[in-house]
Amino acid sequence: MNYFLRHILIILGIVVVSAFALDFIYTSVYKSESQRNKIRYVLNGKPEQYDLIILGSSRANNHFVTDLFEKKGIKTYNYGMSGSRLQETALFLQLFFEKGFKTKKAIVEVDLNINSDGFSDGTRASFLPYLNSEKLVSSYYDTIPNAFELKNIPFYRYIKYEAKIGFREMFFSFYKRKTSFLANGGFYALSGVGKNMEYDLTSYKPKRNKSYELIKQICKKYHVELITVTTPMCSNTKNSEYFNQVIQLYPEIYNLENVINEDKYFSSCGHMNEEGARKFTNYIINKMF
């Protein structure tokens, strides 16, 4: 019996030590790499100064063409991230300034993402390697489900979010394999024209959003001109009145949902292709800059 217990304790000891060691290794790798996503680019990279940054979900990432702003002498970077909600955008913006980055203006896409004050599980995962090293990240996620386990159980976060920050991502990060996320000034172009496109917004209703209010406070604190916009949808969108409701709730948001509506400019109903994105970006530049 004593031999059996001793054997079990040795195994448990090996598991605990291995968990601490793996947690340290994964975290160290993610803290030393800055070329695989936009979050790490800001957290681990060299601070930069811009005239304009773009923030939001894929509807920002795919819709604002960085080089068109650059050709007008506007130093720009598109920090839009696929799947990101306003909650992640607010955290990212705080880290952006905390790390010494600066911008004169910020365009934030505020449309479908103001339907709720929810979060993106995938985007949240990209912040978690910094849960115990960045005070802002730690405090921001202090009340989320499993916060105690994520902070205090070694390697738990990397197991739970294996698809985003697990072995494969750590391996590529260790060898500093670059991705396309940072190319083209952060703009990610979509190709092709969608077929049988439609989008149903009948269940959508804009609501007062804590994260959006926080974004406004952050921009005011750092003296940044905040420009908030809705972005286009295809012609077959049910309940497009939703966008008018967004403006009624927050009159400062520019409603640009119907600026581009020909289906030839869309890769899917909610995302323009590159031709549509260039047409939309030129409209923004001509009207606002």
C-alpha cells in the first residue's frame, strides 16, 4: 500500500511540475513573438505612431483598405480582427495606448457587434497568455467564468483554448512563422462574388453597450478623434431598419450600410470583396478626410 501511494504521489508530482514547466514555456514563447497576430504585435512589438487606426471585427478587417489611406498621406493600420466583439476592441485599444502606441484618429466599426455586449471566445483566447503578466488583461477578465482556474491552474488556459493557443500555435510562434494577418497594413482582402446571398437581422436589436461606452472614454482620455461607422450589407438583408435603430440609439455613428449595395461588390452578404472594399474606402476618404 505504501509503495502504491508513493507511486501515485510521484506521478502527481511529475504532472504538476510538467504543468508548471509547460505553462512557463508556452507563455515565454508568446511573450517573445510579435508577427503572428495583431494582439501580439501591440503587446510585444515596437510602439508606432499613426494618423489613423481601424478597429472592429472582420467587417472592419475586410472593408478598410490601408494603402488607399496611405496614398493620401494618412499613416494607417487596420487592427480589425475576425470575430472580435466590442469587448475585445475596448481591451485592445487600452493596451494599444498603454504600450506606447499613438494615433490621431480611430475608425471603429459599430454595427452588428452592438447587438449585444457579448464576447468572442476565439479573440479572448489570444489575450490569455498574458493573463498573469499584464495587469490590464488580468483585471479585464477577472470576473469571467473560470477566471480562477485560468489564472491559477498551470497550463489550464492552453488546454482549454488548445485550438487557438495550443501546441500548433506555440510551435509556429517559437519558429516565428509569419501569418497574413499583419500583411497589407492589416487589411485582409476577400475575393469573388457570393451567390444566393442573404442576411436575416430580424432578431437583432441594438442595445446600450458598455464596451462601446468604454471605447469612447478611452479615446477621450487620449485625445483621439473617434469616428464610428456602420458598414455595408448586401441588397438581400432582412430588417435593414436595424441600422437606423443603431443611429437612433447612438446618433454619432455614421450609417454607411447602404453606401455600397450592389451584390457584385460582396463576397458574402456581410462582407465586401476587394473591389467593394476599395470603393467603400474611397467613399470614406472623400467624405471624411
